[in-house]
Amino acid sequence: MDKKELLERIGSLDDQRIKLGIVDIDGVIRGKIVRKDKFLNIVESSGGFCDVVFGWDMLDQSYDNSKVTGWHTGYPDTSFTLDLNTFRQIPWDENIPFFLGDFSEVSHPACPRTLLKTVISKAESMGVTPLFAQEFEWFNFDETMDSLNAKGGLNPTPLTTGMFGYSLLRASQKSAYFNDLFTLLDEFNIPLEGLHTETGPGVYEACIQYTDVLEAADRAVLFKSSVKEIASKHGVMPSFMAKWNSELPGCSGHIHQSLWKEGINLFWDNNEPFKMSEFFKSYTAGQLDALPEILPMFAPTINSYKRLVEGAWAPTTLTWGIDNRTTALRVLNTGEKSTRLETRVPGSDVNPYLAMAAALASGLHGIEKQLKLEVKPTVGNGYENKANGTLPPDLISATNAMKSSELAKTLFGDAFVDHFCRTREWEHRQFAARVTDWELKRYFEII
């Protein structure tokens, strides 16, 4: 519907509440409820949002190294605008209207949605339309925030037991929650292609339907918060940590992508080996070229790198292959409409806007530079193929590589790279300053 129709619809609602959200650097939705008349004022001009949301971490601890905002700026309000195309009503919360906003009109360097829109503009200037989708794995626990807090945040009880992937039995045993996820997400305009259990106690996987890349990122961000809200209605606590338990598989956030023009999939060429067009080969080469220098956009936390280990269904090498789940990039070439690239590096802890911006920008880099896909496809075990190199092993190594990368600055701008790397350095310092249970058990008595 157009703007006039939408505003008429909103005006006709008896509910005076409108829920608004923006997304911070960690992919966390920050928002508020406003009155309808306040919402209409924001639509007609703009609104102010305290930019502390870009000056603190996911636990509201203020960065001590940020240039963009901080105590030195006084944390002012920054102008944000609402994207009316994001309109939804929340079916599990009294059908309250909901909208996403961003800071693109002021080109805020810390706004993830703004960054993705900038990369999309690059794609449009090249005459292509990116279609993306993200899939998520996540663990579910028989906990509430109160019950887990009473345990000191440790030893959560999984929703189900055993390693039972693709289990209709396990899904049926928690059918009220499982079915609500599929149905309510669909009503909230986050249509799922599939939902099933994965291998591990209480772990599910959902594949979100593909669409244009901005909507795909919106869906992915809203998916994670929606699952948490729906789960709480059932006394369930989900976790999108990349690796919550060292003995269990990690949780992925794979990104599927293709580029189109006038209804034609530019990745498909029936006459080429592997059915990959030269366009597709350059896109893939661009991602392989950039991966070591932009990895924090795919793996943003300390915990992300606990998932990126050999033999754990997550990549560790700079590899690609045809339908190969041991490589960083998996090419799916089953037909003209379905041929696409799956970037398997991201975990479920990722910020979808940043991850999709990274995937698209690096792929376009390959096309623009006409990079050749000189790396041969991996056949067999991708963990053993280290010929093209490996991924940085931890957050600080990856951040240092990105901080010094001219390619990263070219793709995303100096201001974003500087701010984002500062936030990742902060994240590393928070971890490095803590004494862990592992250290106590290992060193307390023996050393």
C-alpha cells in the first residue's frame, strides 16, 4: 500500500500505540512505544533517537573508545526516519503496529541498516537486484529469565533431550511452541520456507523465504527478536549464541544470495562448468578475496570463533565448493531459478544488516574488479584444504586485520570501519579482563 493508504489505515485503528525500533551495532533492536500523533509527526518530518544506542554495547556499557558518540558529545538525539515499508502488526502482542527506522538521512556511520542501504545503492548503480535469505539455528531452553537468573545464568535446561535432527517426534512434543513459531511469524510477515529440529538438545533451524536484500535483513533481525517474544509466552528461552556448549554443535546464520536483472538470475549459465556464469564466479572470488579482512562482520563476538572450528559444521578455510558443507562458500546450482551462493561463515549471533552488507559488498567488489575464480572448488573435506589460507582464529586477530584493511575501508568507508573496529576491540577487552571458570579450575590449585 502507498503512504496515503497506510496512514489512513493507521488512523482508523482504535489503538493509540505504535511500536518503533532501530537496530544497534550488535544487531539488537532498540525501540519504544509512541502515541499515534507522535508517530504521524515522525512520518511527516523525522524523530529524535538518543545516539547512546551507538555508544554502548549490548549490555548498555558505554564504550570508552568511541569517536562517533560518547560522554564527549553528550549523547545527543540524532534524527532518524521510519521506513513505512516495514509496517507490520504484532499478532502475539495485541496486533500493535510496528515500524523499523534508521539513520540514513543523516548518514550515521554507526547505523547498520544505513550501511546496507549504501551497499544496495552500489548494486543498483551496477544494474542488479540482490535477492537474499538467511537461515538460523538456535537452542531453546526450559527456562525463563527469572529461573535462569536464579541459577546465576549458568546450566540452562534444554527444551528437549538427545541429538535428534529433523525429528517430527521432538517437534510434536513441544508442538504448541513449535507451531506458534511458524504461524505467528508468517502473520508478522516473516514467512518461513521450513522449520525443523537440528542435531542437539532443544535446537531448531528455520529458513526464511528469500526476498530483496533489505527486506531479507529486516526479516532476519525481526526473526530473532520475534522468536524470543513468542518463546516467552510458552515459558521457553531461546539462545542465538554461536556456541553455547563446547560439546555440542554451534548455531549457524547462513546467508543465501543471488543477483538478478529483469527476471533473469545472473548467477546461472547452463553452458559453463558447474552452471556458474562468469558473473557468479567473480562474485564468489570477491567474497574469498575479502573474507579475511572483513570477518568481524560475519563473526562479531568472542563466542563466534568457538563455532569456527574444524569438524563442527562451520568453516575454517578460505574455500568454496559445489554443495559442500565443509567450505566457507557453498555453491548451489540445481536450476536457473535456484542457483545461488550460500555464505556459511556467519553464526546465529550475527547482525544481519552487517553480514548481508559484507556479503554483497565483497561480491560486488569481485564483479567490479572482474576477479577470476582461480581457487579450485574443494571436493571432499574443506577443513583439510588450506591452500588458499584460513580464517583468522579469534576476534582480536580478525579485528586487527579489518582495522588495517584498505579494502574494508573502500567497501564500507573509513568512518564505519573505524567505529566498528573500536566496538570489537572493546568487546575483546571486556573478555580479556575477566577471570573465567576455566582458568580457576585449571590454575587455582595446581600451578
